[in-house]
Amino acid sequence: MKNELLTTIGIRTAEAAFIAEGSSEKDLMERAGQKVVKVILAHFSPCRTLVVCGPGKNGGDAQVVARHLQENGWSVDIIFLSALPSFEEIEKALKQTDLIVDGLLGTGLSRPLEGEIQRLVNLMNARNKPIVSIDIPTGIDADSGASWGDAIQATLTVTFFRARPGHFLLPGRESVGELVIKDIGIPERLLPPTPYYLNDPVLWRKNLKEPQPADHKYTRGACLVVGNGGMPGALRLAAMAARRIGAGLVKITCKSEDYPILASTVWGDIIFPLKTAKAFLECAEDERFKALLWGTGALPKGSTREQALLLLSTKKPCVLDGGALSSFKGKTQTLIKHLHANAILTPHEGEFLRLFPHLAFLKNKAEKALKAALETGSIVVLKGYDTIIASPDGHIIINANAPATLATAGTGDVLAGLMTGLLAQGLPPFQAAAAAVWIHGEAANHKGLGLIAEDLLDQIPVVLQELSMHRP
């Protein structure tokens, strides 16, 4: 799958450029319909099929599908939204059909489903028959993944040239079913500029470092994890993840009073107690440590915020996680004044809203993350099933390989450690964040059901080995 994603405007721009070079809208619909038919023939045996056609290009594609299925000997019924039969007739047709083709509204939807359209969609879903959606399930916003009502729940979605952000953003991702992207002849040179990408190793794999014969622990990348005695398990997970991803050394600093609890629970890392803010800053400024992590396992209080500001003053690559983010609730502008381009913020939705309550009205998760990145001048990783990595230069990466099993305590600590370990090895922050998120998801996929955060640590080397085998 090619990893550029096109918004509704983007795909229209590409199609318009193709038409300007001598194609036509009718030709594009014919090509699209034929591609959908090939997918249907590959996935289903001949059966009675109901094709539902809307008024626009999506409906035009659907009419082509109906014609070619009939030419292949299929029994096909057609319903036109422009001449909708009675709902008694529609229910009768749905009972008799084995497969439904959704060509109602496609990418052009810009208002909530209502009235007859919503009732029709509900009836299509209620039959529990396989549904093939053309371009995107009716009711899903192609740009944001938002649902404009009770959307079609597709078994399979066929789209063209490039996928759309809404195919991967919730809740759209749950409506799409299996996604198939087909070429309809638009040349690659007509691909318009896009800020959206699907997370994939092609974006960052070349930046990954592998051990070299002359390496030692500092050349491989050393990082500093700021400790807090309240949640030592979180620190252990983060520190272990940083080491597993390739950091040559992890040093944990903490207050003197927290040393005993950390020393008894964190193994394989250097633990160094500090008594003063000056000593803490000197440690953070040590040139041997290339990346910093603060907030994992920390409580959202004033001292947490002060330590974050000290770390940011070094201008080193750093990850602010958990309590470090929540400590700035109501003081977002203070954080923004001290942030820099080498910083990565890793909020989940709750932490995001504490920092950016003025962005709560936005339904598009990718847009929310991007606006936060632009405001802060830092990388923002808005975590979740559809994690967004946003850069202040306007680029957005949507992650789609994370399983729901990651919704368990401690997995975010592992992710923070992965990012820090990659930063310590010299990866640029945007690539480090994207790589960490993808590797994190892939490690979870390897483990499967029953996952707890500790399981991720043993799967990280497996994922790294697979990435190494497929280096360009």
C-alpha cells in the first residue's frame, strides 16, 4: 500500500488533472466500476446482488458495477436514490439479496444522514448481509473519519489511487471493513502534495541504527530518564524499552528520597540520586546523554512542572509524557514558551484536553493534533487506536497497526521509552515518534491476546529483526 493519503480535495485535484490531460469523468467512472467488479469477483461467488446508487459520481460508479456484474451472469437488482421505491419494496429486495453494493454518497458527504437516506442505510445494515462500499462507506467523512449518522458497516471498501484519512481515523476505520485500493490509471506524477501519510517503515526505516563493530555504550546512544518514586514500575518499563530499541545506556535520575524504591525495582540501569535542582540540571546537560524522558510515572504537581522546564531549557531531544503534561493544566502558555522543535509531547485524549481545551470542538483527530503541533512548535503524538503523529511543519502521520490489546496499563510507558531510545540514537523527532508508534503496535500484534505491557519488551527485538531483514 502506498502511504500517501488524499483528502477529498486531494483526490478531486488528481482526477481533474487526469481529465485535463484527455480523460473524462465518464471514463474514470467506468474504470472505477470495473475495478470494483474485479474485487467482488475475487471475494464472492455469483449471487443475487443489490446495487444502491446515489446521485453523484459514487452512484455512477455503482451503475457501472451493476452492468458489469450482469454481464458476468450475476442476478442484479438496482435501487436509485433519485427514484426510491417504497420501503416495503426495499425490505423485500434486501431479504432476497445475498450481497449489497453501497454506491450512495461516497466522499462527497458534508452533512448528517437523515430522513429516507438514514432509513435506507439502517435497513441495509440490519440485514447482516455482506456490503461492498465504493470509495468509503456512506455516512463516513472521508477526511476526518467522523460519522454523519449511523453509517454503513461495510464488509469491504474499494477506493482508488490512494486511501483517504477517514479510512483509518475512528470511527470510520471501524466501518470500512477490509480496505482495497485500486489503480484507475491516474499517473503518479499527478499525485498532489499532501500532508497526510499512513505510518509505514518506508517513512523512517533508513534512519534506524544497527550496532557497528566500533560501537560502545555511548556511541550507540545514551539517554536520561527522570525518575519518581511514586510509580517505579512505569520507569522500569520505559527504561527497558529504551534499551531494547537500541540505546546503549539508560541512566535514571531521581530525588534522594526516591532512590531506595527505584534501586530495588529497576534493574540493568544506572540509578543516580540527586539532591538539588542545580545538580539535576547539570546531569541533564551532560553531553553524553543525547535524549531525555520525563513524566512517566510522575504526579501532575508543581515540582513536576518545574523539572520539565529545567529539562526543556537544555534544548536536547526530549519526550514529555504522562504527569509532565498534566502538570501544565491551565498553564499551557508557560509550556509553549519553553518548548522547542526537538521535543515530543505524548498525550492521550484526556491529557490533550487538559493542555488544549480550546481544541476540544474539533472532530477531526488529525486536525487537533496538527493544530497543537503548530501552536507548540513540537511534535505531538495524540495516542489511541488511531494514534496521530503531527509535526509543526504541517505533516501528519496516521498509525493503523495498533491492536486494541494495547489498551492496558503501562503500554504508554513502553512507548515513551521507545521514543527516547530512538532519539538517543540520533533519529529526528518526527521519525523517532513515528517509528516508535509503529514498532509498539507491531510488537503488540506479535503477542496477541492476553497482552500486558511487560510482554512488549520481549517482542521489540523480534520486530527489529524483521525490519533489519527488509532494509532497502
